[in-house]
Amino acid sequence: MMDNLTEILVVGTQEDILQTVLRLLNSQPSWHAEGVSGCEEAISKCKSQSYQVLLLGGGLTDMEEERLKTEIKIIQPGIHIIPHYGGGSGLLYAEIYLALGTDNKKSGL
Amino acid sequence: MAQTVLHSAASRGGADHGWLKSYHTFSFASYYNPERVNFGALRVLNDDSVAGGRGFGEHPHDNMEIISIPLSGSLEHKDSMGNIGTIEPGEIQVMSAGTGIYHTEYNKNKDEVVKFLQIWVFPNKRNVEPRYDQVKIGAPEKPNSLVQILSPNPEDAGVWIHQDAWFNLGKLEKGSEVDYVFQRKGNGAYIFILEGEAEVHGQTLSARDGFGIWDTENFVIKASSDTEFLIMDVPMEF
């Protein structure tokens, strides 16, 4: 693990979509993302490592999302827990930038 | 008192991949502007042009209501639920991505650019069952009026989505006007000009300008020239 990387944990039950999201996140040089498929794994990960962002991917029930928000905030009070929408590249980067409070505009061109 | 926001056509972000030229009204992919992320539940308004025979290979989506409106040419869709369809001007396509769906989108013609709007609306419920639909857009009941193309109601005109949103297409002759009344308290409207010029709430709008208005019960669109536009009536809080 390199210093100054933004550590991101992604939870999603659809393995193919999870891998797509991880590939997109890890294509950014200052981000490092790991993925898990359920609540138990996510909570276990957060007990052993610090993350800046927890991204709630698709397939989780409302109860599972609430459980993650509650229990992981207790383990890591500073973590940003955000839902991911879209399942791919479209909104992903903006979601992370917003969670981190990034003000720098990126033209995309 | 009505509140408004103007997004001029020239202020949009974008991407040019050669085969794909896209203008983004709101932050999308590598375009990021923290002041331009969404208008209520309206999250994406992409103005796309895809070269002949080219398109988007298989890619996933989840938890988003995705609407495509072709402006010229033909767009072919295939998805992991087995749906295959082609849409052309005068039609609208919707996909509720829900728990997850894979699809491809290609320009069906090899010798003609396909131009279309791709619009994403946040769903009012996550992880719904994925679904796909496409319908022909009805003709207006009379000249210089609106045609509803999307609503939350399966039995209503146009396609339906998992959100309290209503879309209308308008085509006005120069000098005519239409009074739009919001469908739901708490909704705002985002007007996107497709062709020509119009005036909304004292603001002159040209092709591809976007204008949001909320905290009012209605507004008037006046045609400064022959004009076509899309009204997206969406919840401001969701």
C-alpha cells in the first residue's frame, strides 16, 4: 500500500459489476480500491484497515445498507459512506470527488 | 418566488473519443464540476453523437433510470435480459437498471451518425428488478402543445420509471407559448432546448441551453423562433 493513496472499499453483490467498479477506481493513480460482496466482509475489513470512502454498490438490501452505515461509522467515524449509482464509469468519479470534498474542476476534454 | 439556474450550451463539459462526441450538462465520467452535479433527481443529461457502425460495447449499469431519446439516426440496444431493439426519432427507450444489467448500444447505420440524448434519473428505490421498454411517442393533440413521453405511471402516456418524474416534448411555432403546470409539489423543471430559441421566466434560451426552474407552480415557455424542447419535471428532494 502506497502512502497518500485514498483507500476505498466497495461493497456489491454483483461480482461482474463490482470488478468493473474496482477496475475503474484503481485506474486512478491516487486511489486504491478493494471490493467485498457482503456486510460481514465489509465490517471485518474495516476493523483491520482504514478507509476514506465506503461505496455501497448494487444488490444490498435496505437493511444491509443501514447495518453497514451504522456499524462501520462506529468502527471508523471519519469514513464517508455513500451509495453508488449507475454501476460503471458515468457517476463513479464524481461520487468519490464529492465524498472527498474535491473542488477541482476537471474538463473531461 | 421561483428560483432558476441557467446552463448555457457552451458551458457544458464533454468528451471527444473520435467515434463518440458527447456534451455533458452535468458531471459525468471524466468531466467533473462540483457546481454541476445534478438538478434534483436529474443526474445525467448527455448529448451524444456516435459515428456510423460504432457504439458502446457491453457494459454494466445498476440503480439508475436510464432514458434514451434519439434525435437523428438509429440506435440499436441489446441487453442481458434478452431484449433487442432499435429506436429512431419519434421513439423513447427506458431501462431501469436496478440490481444490475448489461447492455450494448450501437449505431445501427454504418453511413450515418446517430444523435441522441441519454438521460439518467435517480430511482426512488434502489435494487429494483431490471426492466427495459421502448415506445413510440404520440402525436400532440393540437399544434403548439406538449406531448408527455415519461411518467411514474405504467398506464400513462409514454414510458414509466421508478421516480416521480414527468417528461414532455414541446414543439412551438414562433410567437406561440405554452403554460406548464408542475405535476407534483416539490418538483422542479429542467428545460433543454433542442432547436430554435425560446424564453422562459425572462431568460432567452438557444439550442442546447439548459434552464432549471423550481419553487413555483407553473411557468410559461414562449417561442422566439420555431422551437423544440424537452421539459424534465423531477423531484428536487428525493
